[in-house]
Amino acid sequence: VMVSLSELLSMYDNEYVYTELLKQLKNTIPFVGAGVTCVYYPMWKQYLKKECKKYNITNLDELFKSNSYEEIAEIILDRIGETAFFADIKSTFSPDKFKSYVSTGPISLLPNIFQDTVITTNFDCALELAYSQAKCGFHKVLFPCFEEQVAKTMAGNRHNLIKLHGDI
């Protein structure tokens, strides 16, 4: 059962705790990982295993055990080709799979708490959609290759999203 923020705040001493946290979070930059979207999208390991099964790619147990996901992705890419590989990624991590959930779950709370810079390792567009629906979309989406812009964002409390692993 999903509980709204107002319902959650009315329980116990949550409103007081929430207010105190907000005071302390003014200079905090959230680092959002895959856990915040794992309800909507598969984790990278799950996705790669599914792709291996789909394309009958075997004998990668050691690579999975050593968490060598980039190597596994390269093997899949080499086997099926760039077009199919990127089509599968776009299909699996499509915004359409997330849109109906954007107003629920933990990700919907982030815009209420953090209105400055957000950093993520996710390459999906869930954060962009959640912030946009909350009427506080990001000014810019930045990637590590925009080193100067990222440095300015980090120094200046700008409302940008930094995507460390790129974008789908």
C-alpha cells in the first residue's frame, strides 16, 4: 500500500523529523542509484542475464560472478550487433514503462526534498519525468564529459541533473 507524503508526515513525529531533515539537507546533493527505479526497471545484472538467455549466449557464469557487466554487455553487443543491442535497451528502459509510476514510490518524494543538483548513475529518464511532473524540471542534464558545466553546477547550487553513466 502506497502512502502519500502528507499521510506519512501525519504519523508519529514524522513532520518534525522531516522539517529538521530539510533544514540539514540544504547543502546536500543526493546520489540516486538503481535502487530507486528497480521497481520499474530491471537491475543491470538481471537485464544482461535476460539478454543472454534471449540470444542463447552461454558460458558467462564467471563474468557474472565477478560482476564484469561491461564485458558481458560487450559480448552481447558483438553477438547481436549495435542496432539490436540499443533497440533492446531502449525497449527495456523506455519512459513508457515508468510514466504510470512517476507520482508514486520513493522517486516521487525526491522533488519535494531536493531542488538543487541531483547526481545519478541511472541512464533511464525516471528522474527527469518525476521532477517534471512535480513542476520543477531540471534546467540541464549534464554528463561527465561536460566537465566545466558539472564543476559550475557543483559549486553553484543549480537545479541540474548529472548523469554519470550517460543517458538512454
